[in-house]
Amino acid sequence: MDTIADCHSRLTELLGSSTEPLDVLRRTEEHRSYWRPERVKVILLAESHVYTAPGELTRTTTLPVLEPPGLPSGFVRLVYCLGYGENQLLDRPIKAPSNSGTPQFWKIFYSCVNPVRANDDFVGIQSGVPLVDRIANKIAVLQRMRELGVWLVDTSLAALYQPGQIKPPAKILAACLQTSWDHHVGEVIKAAAPARLICIGKGVASALSDRLQPFSARLTVVAQPNARLTAAEHHQSFQTYNRVVREANALRLC
């Protein structure tokens, strides 16, 4: 059974005309599958990727550094897509809505594989660094995540956020998370059999509370990266990501 198509159909009933085309969902899964570790130890369970318009699927990404073999080149507004947030990598730039990316998730990725002591630790993956160096640093982070068994999975297969738009009501959001879990994502995570599961956002953890109970993976809940937290609280979140990954790999904290 094509669970992605089935799930898309069910999500369309909830989201209506704001649902992305099925091809967007397939492309997000293509990028996500590419970076799946051979042995998954920690799953980062997020809410969803960002809405990708049908016309944006025609963009392709070319890297200024040696590409990992078989890396997908199609564009989608998902952090695993290196063209997301990097207009210079696209054959045609995306200007509206802005291709701003999700730098907060790159900080999460970095903190999973590196101890973070100060904001300056993120400099290598941020916009102030020359493009070639920045992309090389991002690829190094993704490769290290794969080596350590860290994998990002979105709970909703379809985007729940459109740039500049208000999110759907809380009940619809929860229904989308639960529907995706019941008809696709839950089986993906069950098959991955991670030792640890990090829910990014209390809303994700709340919507899936009953569904997560049977899992043997130890659960950690971390606030959304765009939550209104103090600098100290954000820093604590970064430390939590690093600690969980190292515990799952029986590594000492540096």
C-alpha cells in the first residue's frame, strides 16, 4: 500500500485546499530517507516541514563543494534540503515567499553532534561565513548526525505552516499529527526502533501522548526552537540535544 498517498488523501480532508501536492510529500521523504542513519539511535520528532508551492518543485540545487553521492537535488522547504535557505544554490532563486530557511533547526542539528557553550559556536553554519565554507560545514554536520544515528522525522507528512500565514486551529493541527502518525509515521519510527526519541515541541508530545506510550524508546520533550525562551533556556535545550545523543551512543560529554 502507498501509505504516503493514503496519508495525503486523509490530510487533504483536514487541511482542504491548503494541502500541498502529493509530489511535495514524496520529495520531503526522498530528502529525509537519504539522511537516514543505517542504525537509528535518536529520532528528532518535529511538527512538519514548511509549505512548498508546486512551482517551487521545479527548482534544483547545485552545491559549490563535492556533493555526497546520490544527494537529492530537488528543492523543498525542509531543513534536509541544502537549497532551503540558500538561494545561491538554486538554479532560479525564490523571492516570494522568501527562501529564508530554518536556521533554528540547523542550530539543533549542530548541537546534536557538538557541545555548545556560546552562540558563537554556530558561526560556521550561519550566513556570515562564505558560501563554500558554510555548505561544507552543513554537510559535515549532516554526515556526523548520520554517523551518530540521529534522524529528523516530521510528525505531519504535509506542511502545517505557510510563510506569512496563520497556522490552522489547534484541533486541526493535532488531528493532522495523529493522522500522519496512524497512517505512516508511526510505522516509520517503529521500524527505525530508536533508543531515544526527542519531541520538538510540547504540542507534538501532547497530540501523540497516547501513541508514544507503547514505545520502548526513552522520551525527552524539548521546547520549539522558536518558543519565547530566555537565552539560558535555549542554551539548556542545546545541551539536552547533545546529552541525549551522547547517551544513546555511550559517548562522554566534551
